[in-house]
Amino acid sequence: MTDRTVLNDAAEKEYKADCLTCFGLCCVALPYAKSADFAYNKDAGTPCRNLQGDFLCSIHENLRGSKFRGCAVYECFGAGQKVSQVTFGGRDWRQNQELADEMFQVFPIMQQLHEMLMYVTEALSFTENRSLHSSLLEVQSETESITFLAPKELLKINIDEHRAEVNELLLKSSKMVRSKFLPKDGQEQQVRGMEFIGAKLAGKKFRGKSFRGALLIAADLRNADLRMTDMIGADLRDADLSGANLTGSFFLTQAQLNAAIGNKQTLLPKGLEMPEHWRR
């Protein structure tokens, strides 16, 4: 059975946040609203109250307990350090106020590009989609080149158009990987956006299903068979994965798991870790 291939060490480091080499960009550039995920409202471009002078978070070890669960499940896929150290050459927004607005605008674009690169890198590890590898390598190279553009050039990129190009290849890859589980005509029923919010799905068999973009918020998926599922963009906030089998599922991120509920009996794909709050 195909399983999620662990990214090599270089890719793992490149597509994972390194707060020590970032200027706290996610804590400044992004807005959030007071909710179950955040303790108060914050506008884009305004530093979070918990951001320290060294660009680290004063409550990082207790984000959930401090009512900042949204931060606990956020992942920039390495965009923070790329923008901080490469795009802006180590110049921080506090010491270079003239760069601040531009830096904050570039960050979310870089985050999307790095997320795409992570998915494409994973797609290249599949054997079932070998016929797509040349196209995936081409779009990987193109995307990587974009990430090294100067700030003003990055801001001109039509990110939606580029994402559509990447997404087409990821869709094809997904179908190839899950081909043995698809109907004979290759057509599968599409998941509707809100179909699974709070749904009672304990013990259900979803092997080989696509949950792309599905809203699984607070869904009961205890002991569900989720092997070989496409989880790209699935919203797993408060979804209960206790005892569920996610072996071989792909395009699943650590951030998605961090947003969910699970336990020691939950089976995960290779390369992903059991969130700390699952161990309690």
C-alpha cells in the first residue's frame, strides 16, 4: 500500500516554520478576529500584543490555554524565514519601517507559494503518477523561481492563476494515487463544502475518498477508515480523529492535525507527529 513519503531533510526544513529566523511576520502581517481561536481583534500590520522585542511569542508554550488556539494551528510553510532572510536580506521591519508594508504584503503571497511547493514535492514522491513527474518538476521549478523574485515583482504575481495551474496537477496526481478506489468510470461524488460540519461519521469507511476543501469542523470521525484519502485544504478544526486510521493519507499537514482532536490510537501517515494535546 502506498504511504506518505517523508520529505527529505532539506525540504522538511524549507517548508516548516523557523520562528528563530523570522521577524514575527505572522504575528504582525495577518489580521484576526476575537473568537474561539483568538482572544481579541487585531488588524493586519499591527503587532500582536504577545510579540516580544526578539520577535518571539511570550505565550508560545501556552497558546491554547491563553485563548490563542488559532496561532497553535497556523503554519507558514517556511515563508516567514524566506521573506525575512532572503527576500528582504535580513532587514527587519522594526529597524526598516520603510519596508514594513511591503514585507507584510509579500508574506501571505510567499506563504501560498511555499504551501504549493510542499504539495508538489509530496506529489513527486508518488509512484502512481510517474507520467506527471516531468510536469510537476516544471511547475516546481517555476514556483521556486518565483519565490526568489524581488518584493515588487512578487507583488505583481497573479497568485490565483498560478495556484490553478498547480492545482490541476495535484488533482490529477490525487486521482492516480486513489485510482483503485474510484468508480469504474473514474467519476467520484464531490464533497459539498458544508456537508460534514458536526457530522456523525464514527466508524465510517472513507478509504480512498477525496476530502479536498471539505469542512469537517467538529465532525465525529472516531475509528473512521481514512486510509489513502486526499486531505488537501480539509478543515479539521475540532474534528475527532480518535482511533481513526489515516495511514497513507496525503496532502495532510501538521497544522491540520494540530487543529483536530485525536488520541494515541489514531494512526498517522509517515512524517507527521501526534500533537501534544492528543497525549493528555
